[in-house]
Amino acid sequence: MSTAQPARAPISRPASIEVRYLDEAGKPRAMGYRAAGAKDEGDAGGRRGTEGRQGETLELRLRWFGVHHALLLILCIWWDAIFIRTGIPRLILDYGARVAVQGLDPGGPKLVFVLLALLAYSAMCAGVTYYTLAGLLNRTRVVVDGERLTVRHGPVPWSPRRVVDTRTIQRFRVERVTEYRPGSTYDLNAVLAGGSTVRLLRRTTRVHARFAEQVLSDHLGLAESPPSTAKAVSSASS
């Protein structure tokens, strides 16, 4: 009896992912992607990734924006308006100047507690605003150029870029990340020679992770991992 894995159905391109093939000068040579057996997306030059790989650079662009970022934007406008109109930054700076420059008594426990609460509120506003701006503006770029696979995030600075030698990549693997909430997110990892892994995409949807795995595997001529290799990873360990 044959134990061969059944062929996996091709994944259609999600709207938030852009696929481009660049020539040696970095100019777009073809746009879009069409998996074998899938209907044409309507993109000129859409094709199976293994066609004409020689001398081409593959670029995947994943947009971060989601509906929750629009809701967070409304919340940030409200929070930041309160932060500015109440003069919290000026209160904190004036207090720090009086203690540091004039050598005044920092005050009793109640005053210190209030100032710590204001600092915590300021940090929360700054953190949520930064996260929201990143979600609204950022894209993840996965570029396969010769023997290098590079992952970058921008334009808002995020995690450092990652560079992987494509000659060491054995396959790509999608892993489910369990959360303390309904539903799951998925990571896309590159499995290297020797068994070590490098995370390429973090906390994305299953469709996005599977499509990226499909395109990258095609471009590098690698076999896609069978569905049974996907495993759950707890959020605490990821």
C-alpha cells in the first residue's frame, strides 16, 4: 500500500499579499502568482513560481493592516487627546525639574504614586500609538535574492531584519500558535540543515502563512511540508 502524501490544494493569493519577480536590476519583471491548477488571478504575468527562476529575485510584501488597527486608531486619538489636554507631559517634566535641579523634596507617598500612575499612562499611550502606527503603515518584505532570504519590516521600525542562507533551508513549516483566547495564529518557519529553525513570519493567519510557504517552496524548488508537520506552539514558549 502506498504511503505517499496526497497533493495539497494550492492556496489562492490573499488580497493583503503582493508577489513580485524582479530582474537583476531590481525592476519588476512579473507581478502576481498563479499556483498550478488554480484560476488566473487576472494579474499580468501571473505564473507558477518555478518558471524562470534563474536570475530572478522573488519579493513578497505582506500588509499588516487589519480591522482592529482602525479601532485602535480611534482609541489612540481619544487617549492621546486626554494625554495632551490634561498637560500630563508638562506636569511630569516640571516635577522632575524641581526635584533634580532645585533639589526640592519629592513629596509624600501619595504624590509619588500619582506621578508613577501618570508615567504608566504615558507609557501605555506611547506603546499603543506606536503599535497602531506600525499596523497602519508597515509591510513585511520577504526577499529571495540568489543565496539570501531576507525578512524586513517597515517603514515604522520593528524587529531587526533576518537573513538566511537559502542553501541551508531544507523546507518551510507552518506552525499553529495557541493563545489564551478563541482562535489561533500561525508562524512560518524555515527548517535548516541540522534541524534548527528560523522564524520568518510571526502571528499571521493560516492562509497567509500557507501561501507564503507555497510561493517560497516553489521558488526554491523545495517540497512543501505535509499538513501533519504543523504543530501547536504555546504562546509562552514562542
